[in-house]
Amino acid sequence: MTKQTTAQTRYGGALGAPRPASEAPKIMLVGVGDLTTHVVNQLLAGPMTSRLVLAGRDPGALLRQANLARFTAANLGALSTIDVERVDLTEIDRTAETLERVRPDIIFMGASLQSWRRITELPKPVFTALDEAQFGPWLPMHLSLNYDLARAVRASGITARVVNAAFPDAVNPILAKAGLAPMAGIGNVANIVPALTFGVAHLTGRPPQTVRIRLVAQHYFSHLVPRTGHPGNGAYHLDVTDPRDDTPIAVDHAALFALLSGPLKRLGGVAGQLLTAASASRVIAGLCEAEPVAAHVPGPNGLPGGYPALVSRAGIRLDLPAGLSEQDAIAINERCQAADGIERIDADGTAWFTEREMAVMRRMLGYELRSMALADCADQARELAAAYAAFKAELFSSKLEEAA
């Protein structure tokens, strides 16, 4: 690799000595948007997760963001070390050089070419219609930069554990076909578990701490149920027990799901990123601990969809309920993934899209894709971005004409 200059800023000490390097793993966070900003603030509260590196294309902006986070943590009595690195994931060799020099223990991947929330900014009727395409057809936007990062990690020779926030239910298993899988994802299946826990407590009159949820589900399920109160076409497996003795707790699923779009309905959108960030912090913190931490994790070790799991320094292992095999859990998530617009993933990483969901993209954006090889994801992301930009431009141009 040709050596290139990399922008770096390190600072600390003004409010106290920085934490010794031996005390905590070094955690690099790539792509510091709304979600990652929440994750940073949450990680700084823990002594084992307070040694951070913020990475992105604008080191000056990252420095100011890092200062805000570090000073806020100091006001709460937590002193931390934060470094800043310039990283452009499309520059794979240069990213590999940075990773080799910085040598993070954990990498949190928070970057995507187009956030899921962009289509929520459309007029509500338009968003509702486009949302019928589900999440699968947007795969190129989330896979492309993850593929770049995975190749950079491999080229660097480091053994960092990658935690991916961008559609891990599908991105992780696709990268697994090329031997590039992140260790874990975050959000999605994890985001619905707290509401389900409180819902079971409400229906059964039990304290929430006596309810243990084990849920196998793909993104489609965790996206749909809180919005509609039902699982739609999504396959899932929900196991509810008392954690004190594993006694099964009977619960009516329809009544439970209805609560999530009623009394237990929460804020979504940008505000809802706080919940997703908490799931990320739980996984990252778990990877720093000797004793396993129970969590729900999408894409663990390259598997499709989400699972209950135990997370520790030793890695991630599934924590499936009794009577459910790993193969059965995978099959459930693959069926649910089809409801999200991804028909299947081939052994070489080629993703095949469902006709029903892609038809929505064809009708509204003029974009169509039947299958996508891993090597083609960047080209497809550019094509999809251009189609969406043209769609938005025409939409808002017509709105202006109507107003005139």
C-alpha cells in the first residue's frame, strides 16, 4: 500500500488525565450522523466504552462534535479519550492504512449512502405509497459502503470486530458469502423487544422484570408491528418466559401487537434513533465484557435477520428458546426477508428481489432490479440514487406548480 497523509487530531487532559489505553478497548465509530451521535454519548457513560475514535470525511466537524460529547460527559463526571480520523470509505487503500495505524478493537459502522429516514421526509401520501416497496429494494444504499469497509478491514490485517447499523439483516449475510461478515448488527429486532416486554407485563399483570422475551424476526416485522399493530406477511418466532425459572408465559399475540400501535406507541423517525442507539450501545458494551450480556442482534456472525444472543469478549452466540433449532430460526428469517423485498441470497452473495416490492420502485421511481451481485452494489447504489433524486425533483417541482 502506498503511504498517504491522514488527518488526525488527538486531544485530552484539560479536565483530567485521559483513561489509560490498557483499561478499555479502542472503539472507532465510522459515519457520525444522528444515530452515531447518540451512540457516542451513551458509550462515554461507561468506563469500558469511553475510548473512542470518530471517523468521517470532515475532521474539523468531527473535532467539534467530539469536543461537545467529551465536555458533556465531563459535566456528568466521566473523563474520556476521543480521537478524530479522516476516513472516506470509498478510498479503500487509504482507509486500510488508517485502520492499520489506529488499530481499533471494535468498529461501529454508522454510514450509509442514504438513510432510511429520507423517504419519511416525503409528503405523507407519497411516503406511504413508496413504503410499500419495503426495505429490501434499498439494499444497494446500505451494502455499498459496508462492502468498502469490509475490504479495507481485510486489507489492513487487523482483527477488529465490526458492528453494522446499516440494514444488517441483509447486508451481513451477503458479506458473509464473501468471508467479510460483520460480527453483529444493531437495532431492528432489538428495537421492538422493550415494547413487547412492557406489553406482556400489561396483559398479564406481571412486573416487567419477570418477563423474558426471545424473538426471532427480520427487519420487516420490527418495522411493521409498532406502526400497524400486526405482523403483516412477516414470519417470526416469539417466546415469552419468566427469567427466574424459565416458566412459559402464555400471551395472545394479536392483543400484544395491538398494544404497540396503541398505548405503547412510541416516537419514531429521528427521535426514535435514541432507541436504536441504545441497542447499539448494548452490543458494543457487551463485546467489552467478560461475562455474557443478553441482547437481540440482527445479522450475528453473518446470519440473516435477528436473534436473541449472548454477547461478550468471546464473541456472539445465539440464545434461542428451547425447541427452536438454529436452522429453523434461519428459515423463519429468510421467509420474513422475502416480505421485506429480498427473495433470496445466493451462495455467491447475489441478492434477488421480489417482484411485488420491486414493482413499487418501478412504478414510482422508474427503477428496477431483479438481482444484484455483490461486486455491482456501488453501481446500483448510484443508479438508485439518481432515480430517487429525479423522482424528488419532479415531485417537488409539480408541488411548486400547484402552489403557483
